[in-house]
Amino acid sequence: MFPTNPNLTVVKVDYDDDTALTSALSNHDFLIITLSARAPPTLHPRIVSCAAAAKIRWIMPNYFGYGIGDRALSGKADLPTNFERYIDDVKSTPGLDYTALVCGFWYEFSLAMGEPWFGFRIRERSVTMYGDGMKKVNVSTWEACGRAVAGLLSLPVHCQDATDGVALEKWRNEGVYISSFLVSQRDILDSLHRVLGTRDADWTIRYEDVEKRFGDGMRELGEGKMLGFAKALYAGVWRSEGADYESIGGLDNGVLGMEKEDLDGATRRAVEMAMGPMGDVEGQFR
């Protein structure tokens, strides 16, 4: 359900009807595509094609991951899916430009979902550490993603001159890099201790080789087990170089007017999610 808002228009459309989809997208300048990981592979290119027919110029594709181009994950990434295909859909369509939101994993979602994601089962007070649990990766809250997009869309499209400030065109066919936190699993566990009033002794902590975890996830995915996708995806990022993209090339948080966030506050939201209906999501995948 969408909140009642005079500035919000909700249009229900059949994604298999190109004419209806093109009509719904007409008279807009910027399209943000957000699709489930389970969406049919033909849907994203269909939306992009209809956006071009509707003469939308700018698209934020369904990417929402780690770095692109010379800041892409390297080394042993080999993720179980190619997220850059969403960017390629826009690149291959004449008349369109893109700006990809590089935000890393969603923090609250990843922490609340269960062990195959960030390694935590908050209800059971257990965690599986990837390796020694000390490697840091960039992550973002949902609120940060929203603020980043709002900040981006508040900018003019073009700068009038070199001293005119920042404009959307700065990120034309590039990634806009944001992050709420640069954290390790150890940092996350310490934050959970502060939120829950626990100590290491209250938790079951196990350590797993990240290469083994990645291999197990890929094998499970090949067997049709969807939890294997999450396990391989998250282990794949933790085993690669570039997951700490802020140290490679900095962040755009300041340019977009984003304020510093509180890690424990975000962890508290994740705990609330895990203790609610979402906390049984892992079981629903089994």
C-alpha cells in the first residue's frame, strides 16, 4: 500500500502490455527501476525499451550494488548473477543515459534476513563469521538510499558554468557512490551487543572459510535452493576486492547533502525487523 500523498500518482499497469507501460511512463524525465531478484529476466529490458519509447532520458537501473567500471569488484568476485546487465540494458538503448546507485548491501535488510545473508540469526543469538569476521565492506540503509536519490534529483541537470556547482550530469553514465557505514561482521556484532545488552558469551559464534561458503552457496543454488543464492552472493562480495569502495575513490554523500548516520540506530531497526514477521524469512525459503 502507498501512503496518501497529493504529489504521488499510483498507476497499475500490465508489464506484458508495452503500450500501457509506455503510456504510464510518458511525460517523465527520470525513471528509477526497482525489481525483485526473482523478476523475469526479460522484464528489465522491456521497461527500458518502453522508457525509451516514452522519451524518458534518464534511468536509474535496477543495480543497487557495488562499484562499476574501474571501481568494480575484482579478484574473486565471480558473483552468482551479473547485475551489470541492468546497466547494459540502458547502454544498449539509444537516447538513454543512466546513473547507477552504488550503495553496497542494504544494511537492515541484510542483517535481519538470516544467516545466509550477513551471517546472523538475531533471534537465536548466533553468527557465522566469514573468515575472521574482520573484513570491512560498504553498506547503506534504506533511508540513506532514499536521501541520496532525493538529493540527486534536487540538482539541476546541467551546470551553467564551471563555478555553478554540481549537476546531475556529473554522474551521467556513471555510478553515484554512497554508503552509510564501512563495517565488518565484528563491528556489527559489537553493535548488536550495545543494542541488545549482550556479550560474546551470549552468542554462538562460528567461523567459516569464505571460499568454502561461496562454493557451498553456488552448489546449493545449482540444486535449486534459493538460500544458496544469498549465501553465494554475500560470500562472493566478502571474498573479493573492492567491497570497500569508499577507500578506493571516496563517496558522494557530502555532495548530496547526506548526514552521518548512527550504526546502532540502524542495528536497532534491523533487530525490530528480525523479531517481527520478517525474522522468519529464512525459513520461508527452505
